[in-house]
Amino acid sequence: MSDLKQLSKIVSEFEFLQPGDERFNDAGFSPKLLLFPANVEELSESIKFCNKSKIPLVPIGNGTKLFIGNPVSDVKVVVSLRVMNKVLQYETADLVSTVQCGILFKKFQRSLNKKGQMLPINSPFEDNSTMGGIISTNLSGPLATRYGSCRELLLGIKAVRADGEIINCGAKVVKNVAGYDIPKLMVGALGTLIVLAEATFRLYPRQEFSKTAIMVLNENQDINDLFNKICDIDVIPSSFEILDKNLTARFLPKVKNSICVLYRIESLEDAVVKQMKDLHKIVGKKVNEFFEIDEKSEKNLWKKVSSFPFNTKSKLTCRVNLPIANSFKLLEILKEINKSMKVKIEFLLRPQRGTTLFSIDGEPGDIVYGVNLIRSQVKALKGAVALTSVADELKGQVDVFGDFGSSKLIMKNLKNHFDPNNILSPGRIF
Amino acid sequence: MSNPNKNRNHLWKSSFESRLVKILGRELVISREDELIAYDCDGLTGYRVKPIFVVLPDTTEQVSKIVKLCHEEKVPFVPRGAGTGLSGGALPTEEGIVISLARMNKILEVDIPSRCVVAEPGVVNAWVTNEVSSRGYYYAPDPSSQVVCTIGGNVAENSGGVHCLKYGVTVNHVLGVEMILPDGEIVELGGKTQENFGYDLLSLVVGSEGLLGIVTKVTLKIIKKPGAVKTLFASFEKIEDAGEAVSGIISGGIIPAGMEIMDNVSIRAVESTVNAGYPEDAGAILLVELDGPPIEVELELPLVEDVLKKNNAIEIKIAKTETERELFWKGRKSAFAAMGRISPEYYVQDGVIPRSKLAEVLGEIGELSKKFDLIVANVFHAGDGNLHPLILYNSKNEGELERAEVLAGEILNVCVDAGGSITGEHGVGFDKKRFMSKMFSEQDIDTMNLVRCTFDSEGLCNPGKVFPTPRTCVEPGMKKFEVHPIQKEGRGEMY
């Protein structure tokens, strides 16, 4: 019996992919076998087998973000957590819940909302993403302004190591310092160190009322100055985003030739109403337009913002992390490149996080030149650029992660210790 | 682990000392026996080990050179901040040196536009807030020892404090570190950015209890001071009611900045020292602090009062002035020290339990206290379920210390059985390493060892801490450490 056949016998559900199956085209590899372990024991046994036989595999949730990271090489097996999709533990008074990692974010969120609570995450593909995928890719969305990224919410994990051993790390309580914080290490690790089976999250009360203000500005207005004024107000926004001219045109077609600031407050109703008034009083006269949007438009708008930069047809998209003050300098750089080069850039800045997301489109040569230029300028501003999606024609032409600096050697060493046979998503990061 | 230095002679020591002196100068290398005594323990005074030398570097380069020398000579080293830790994390290693970061105590940069401060590890926690307070900012983690404990120690222990219910612990407030790896190399992890790409090594280093290297520079996140703060306390006849009130506030959708419970023993101890205004006859008090935008605090206050009343609060007292607010907190923050009034010694643990099990676990601790015939005072961060049972004992009474230690272990058992953790903020250190196996399997601990070996393959950096049994590093892919069969069967344990 071939290795793959033997492997398929370990799990309750599996599927051999036929030649021409297109499901993994975006991911850039062609697996032959898809495994759906029913529980952590099956997951453990299948990974143990792969490790012994040195069969590389890619762990996935629902496979919505497989294009992120470097392309994996020579992978024949995909392990999907789709069947492991239950809420295992949920005690409302603890504001903590444990789920299997294959659970859809949407389903998990719904069960929390029923009890007046929430997991404050709004990442791209939120309708189809699993919790395991959200942890592994760490694409925090607009709510990160108030609640931080997934890293701040993950308390504990159950996982399977590359050698098949089942491990528990962290805890199921909000505060714990026993041992290294291995759960946080898995946030953004793209499934290269271990395979997540269960995760415990810190939750928050669902806010009673939400309102979003839109502030419209000329492209040349001093956005940094406005940011400082807004930050001086005694309000903690749940989301705060600055959209460039191109993105404004796409997300808010009624607003012409301007940049937009989106500011969302969520709290008790009376508090939101009062804080919106305060905001208007202080910045209303400094912007061209100030308006609040209704509930339905608000929901739609935030969904679009959360999905950016994956709701674009541009050939390349990136995420940039910079010190907060320097992120405003990046806006100028992007505006300048948009004007002076034959590329089209759309971008949004999450100013209180120093995070910028942008898409760039045009001729391949111009895109490569543009991204490399942005990367070198970002580096000088003490930040980093990572590609989040790349069209096939550009694959391999721009480095996905850029330079990890002096920590690169430790990262490589860590991968080597956790996965000595390099079977977990090989090549994804290293 | 066998000590490679056991047989080192006087000649080796004097040559090693002169090499240290060459790096630092004579006055920054401590070798006199009477001076070394000051470094033989940290805040956990029950364990003491005298190091062979203590060094007091001023710069990152000096730390790097010292660590390189230790690496070359295979000398274990223990980093130390202010030595206020309660788990023996800075306990010296026999035949090893202590590297004190106390002299590296400068705030290097205040960057308000990027909302951060760059500090050396010897900077005292409270200095950071003092530095930025006039600009309307503060550094959130506030361990009770914040006027003496250092940022380097806070990073090592992932320190919490009374406000971490809402604002998180140290790991949520560290943006970057410069650190010396155990072979002396200097690396930078993170920076001034809020997020980073690649593996999150920073999360491993924060809370690593000094086992992964020595942090020489830390970039800390600062946040805006809340526009309004309201502090109140409620007294209860029964501590269980106070526990229920905590759950009620949280499930009512409010996350206060802090929620602290003190039982009657603690109240009386505190009142006899600082006079915080707590009612001495109450079974327990619950201290609640709400902060945030003024309108939110204004709207939340009556909701909190309502929950307290529903849970049988006898009296609710809201601080009317800043002085009164500070007094309420002074009572809580001096609770440990106040125990000196009623007992010559105490042993403190910091197990964590799910909030919903507060009442149940407090009941069990009460039973254990009776069984062991030792008074247990309860002072704790109720909001996040982080207990601080203070076991009062007198080591002059035969067997009392031993009884206190066993009782402490029993309390941690109760915490783990309730689905919690053996430590919420004090760290495992030397003190609680024997309890790690209660919470983690051999495979779990093996996985932590993979992390340690990634950074420190020789096991020179703060050895003998955190891990319940000595573990060596093997090259990736080779056979891993295995527990001796006698240990596996539970017939013996190694310390």
C-alpha cells in the first residue's frame, strides 16, 4: 500500500483529489490527499505518520487564505480541521471560551453574541474563515484599534507537534504566566510550527450601541494634525481608519475626490451619542464634511474595510507596520508614488496601530519597482512590509517578508527545533 | 544537571574575576563575601544561594562581553533587576554569577507621537509613568512593587498588577526589546511598531523568567490617561457574596479597570497599619475602579452599584476626592506588608482560577486552612481570578514552615483542578517549578524546552528555574529527553 493510502486509513474522513481539481490553484500547490481528522487523536496519528515518512503537509481551516506567505513546495497532503468545529467550553461569567480550531468564526461569534458577548475580531474573509486560520495568519482588522490583534485575545491552545505529540500550552484563564507563551508564538506563524487543534480566547461584552462618523478632507490637508486633535478627545474608538482618495471613491462613491477618516464608537447608547457630539464640536469645522451613517450602511462599510486589501483586483497587496508617527510619512510616500509612477495604489491607514494596508496595480515591472521602493523607505522609517497577495505573474519577483533583521537566525532555529523534518508548510516562512 | 564548574579551583576563579574586572573595572565586580550576601536571594527569602561574583554593567556592550565570557567558560549566569520577585526567579546559581542590571537605569527616549518610551532594564516601573504623566500618558502595568521593581524584571516575569483586568499584563505593553542572547550576541526583537511579521519571539521573551537571554533595552507602549476615574468599595458579610458580585459585574457587560477582594484577616491587618477606612467587621470588601471617558464612567457607576446591592453589599463607599481614592488603594497595595502585624512570616502563592469558580474555591481554601491549622489571608485580583492566598506561619514553631509549604501546594492543586493556573503574575521561578507538572504534561514541558534550546543550547542562562526536571538540549531531530522511569511512576521527584 502506498504511503498516502496508509495515511488515509488513519482518519475517519478523507478525499483523494483528481487531476485537474482546481480547489488549490490559488494556493499554488497541488495536493493529492485531503484529510479531515475527526478529533485530536486522529490529527495526532496522521501527523505522526507524515513525520515518520517525511511527507510534507499543509494544515488548513477552510482554506480561504492559502495564498499568504511564500508558496509551499512539493506538498501532497492537506490536513483540514473542518470537521473539528465545535465550541467546547463557554462560561459567560468568565468571558472565556474554548473552541476547536476548525470552527467558523461566524458560527463562534454567533454563539457568543447570543449571550451578549463577542470576540473582537473582524478580519478578511470573515464569513468563511476558521478560528485556526485567523490565528495562523494574524490579519487583524479595524477592531484592533481598540482590542489589539488576535495575539492579545489568545490565552491557550491544544495542538499537535510535528512529531505527532499532543500538547497544551497557555491556560484557560485570563491571566497566566506558567511557562513560555507558546500560544502567542503561533499567532501569524502560518501553520509552520505546530498544528492547532483547540484554542481558548478572552472575550468581551458586546457593546450596546455603535455609530460611525465619516470625516471628509482634501487630499492636501494635514492629516497628522487632525489625528492629534482627534486623539486628544476623551473617547476610545473601536475603529479608526484613514482611507485614501482611490479607496474612498470605491467604498463611499458619493464622496468625490477626497480622503476620508472613519471613526467608530461603540458603548452604551447615551455615551455614544454624547461622544459623537463632542467629536463633531472639536473637528467638525476642520474637515470639509462630517456625517454619521445609518446602521445598515455602517455594517456594509466596515465589512468592506475589514476585507481590504483582498477585495481588490490589484496584482499585489501589502501590509505595513510602522511606528505610529512614521505611518503618516508613509501616506506621503504612497501619494507621491501614485502621482509620479504608472501604478495605481489604494491604501488605508489604521493610525493608532501604525498599520497600513495597500494594493498596487499596473505593469509588473512598475509594481516590482514600486514595492521595492516603498520597502526601502519603510525600512528607513523603522518599519516593515510584507506581501499579502501576489498575482502569479509576479510570484518570486518580490520577497514576501523582506528582512527579519537580527532575529532571523533565531526564527530559523526555532522552526528547526519545532519541525526538524520540515514537514509543516515547508517554505512558507523559511 | 551536573554542574560543570564544581571542580574549579581558586586559580580559575581569580583569573575569571580579573577578566570580569577587565571588562567592567574593579568597582563593578563584587567578590567580597559580605557584599555577595546582599544578592543571595530575591523577594522569596526562604531560598538563598551565594553567587561567586556579582557584576554591575553600565552598557549593552559590557553585558554582551560578560555573557560571551560566561559562554566561553561555561559559567551559569542569573540576570537580576531590583530583586523584588516572589518566585525565586533571581535566585543565584551555585558556582554562577549574578548580572545585576540596576545601573542601567536610564530612560533613553520618550516618543509621544509614537506612544512609546525606550528604557533600560534597570528603570523602575513607576518612573515611566512619572516621565510621561505631565503629557497626559501613563504606563499601564502596575505591580504592587512598582515603586521599586524594574522594567527588566517586569519583562522577565510578565508582571501584572491591579489594573490588568482591563489593560492586560506586561506582554501587552512591550513593543520591542534589545537583548543579549546566551552566547553574547546582541539582537533586536520588535521595535516601535504595534505588530510584527514572522514568529512572535517577543511574546516568548516576555515572561521567560530570564531563561532566554538578558534584555538590555525595552520599548514600552504608553497610553492616554483615562478622562475619568471612580473608585469605590463595598463591604460584605460573606466573601462568597463579594465573589458573586465580581461575576455579576463582568457578566453585566462592564469591565472595570480593577476589582480587588480582601478578606477579614487582610482588612484588619491593613486597618491596623494604614487606616484606609475599611470596615473592620466586614467579612470581605470588594474594591472596584472604573475608568475611561467621563460619560461612560458616569453611566456605568449606577450599574455597578446595582450589582453590588443585589449581592448583599452592606455598605458602598465611593471615593469623593483623589486623596480618598489613593487611600482606598493604599490599603490594598500595603496588604502584604501589613501581614507583618499579625504574623512574623507569610508564604504567598498566586494561583489563578476561572472567575465563575471564585466562591467555590474560596470555600475550599477555608477548609484547607482549618485542616492545616494555619491562618490564610486572602487578598486578590478578583476580576481576573488571580488569588493571592497569604499563608501565615512562624518558622520558630516546629514544622510550621513545612506545613505552610504543603498547604500552598494544596491550594495550587485546587486552582489547577478548577481549570486555572499555578501562577498569574509572580512567575514559576525556583519556587513553583515543582508544581509545573500539575499543570503541564511531559510533552508540554518538552515543547517549552524546544523554545529554551532555541535560545540557550548550553543551559547557562538562569538554569534551575521554571522546568521541574533538568532538561538538556539535543540537536533537532535527535532523541529527546526522557524522564527516568522512577519519576514517571511517581515514585521519585527531582528538584
